[in-house]
Amino acid sequence: TERTTDPAPHEPRRDAGPGQGAGVVVVAGALYDRGRLLAARRSAPVELAGRWELPGGKLEPGESPEEALVRELREELGVEVEPGERIPGEWPLKPGYVLRVWTARLLSGEPRPLEDHDELRWLSRHELDSVDWLDQDRPAVAEAALRLPPA
Ligand code: 9L3
Ligand code: MG
């Protein structure tokens, strides 16, 4: 007979819903510099291409969210960052995936779109609505805006 046990700990839980665990955690960074927030335009996959997001990606097995954030921003943007506070809240992505966001401070490097993005923009508070954010990122961006340090 077929086994009906839970998937292995690191398998995505595509059925995850309320009370069923977080599923796959995607971490993203609200990266601040001189009163501006970094926005990144996705180049892939096609259904998300052209939409803007807070850069980041999936947690890998054994990583803390902060470690994943540092790794993702190094891979995607070529920068070193220091994670700050978690922005309260959790936002559903595709089924089984949730988005969690941390503030982050730029330690070194100038962000470049090395992987999965084709454009980056530093947005000041009054420019935050000027890009077409992914729907799922909008509430996170609103929270991130509340924490924008002064210029
Ligand atoms: N996603 C949504 N908003 C974000 C990020 C970083 C990611 N701010 C979605 C897009 C993908 C999934 O999460 O469907 C995994 O992200 P990635 O590993 O392709 O960056
Ligand atoms: Mg990514």
C-alpha cells in the first residue's frame, strides 16, 4: 500500500496552508541606503519577468534565514550585507511558499543585477509607487517603507 506519511523535512509542502507549517520559506531583503530602498526587476521566470521585488530567494536546508539572505544578496547582487530586524508579517507566494523579509544594511559593494534581475533602482519614499511591484511584495514594501531611515 502507498505510504501517506509527511514528506521529508526539506521537501516543499505544496499543500501547506494555515496550521500546516510554513512550507518553503523565501527570504528577501529590504536593503536601505541613504534613505532609499533597493528594488530589483525580475528577468525570470517569464511569468514574473518585468515585475519588481525585494531581492532574495529560497532558504536552503540547514541555513538560518539570515544566512540565506546574506547568500542570496551576494549571489544576486554581488554585495555583502548585514541582516537587521525581521519585518513583521509573512506573505503567501505560490502554493506552499511564503515570503519573509528582513531589513539589511549594505556593508560593501555596489549592487549589480548579476542573477535573475535585469535592473535595479534605489527608490526614495516618494518613488516607491513608481515601479510595478509583484503583488506579493506590496505589503512587505509598505512595511519596509515605514522603516526607511532618513536620508
Ligand atoms: N518571490 C517573491 N517575492 C520576492 C522574492 C525574493 C521571491 N521578493 C517569489 C518568486 C519565486 C519564488 O518566490 O516564485 C522563489 O524566488 P527566487 O528563488 O526565484 O528568487
Ligand atoms: Mg531570487
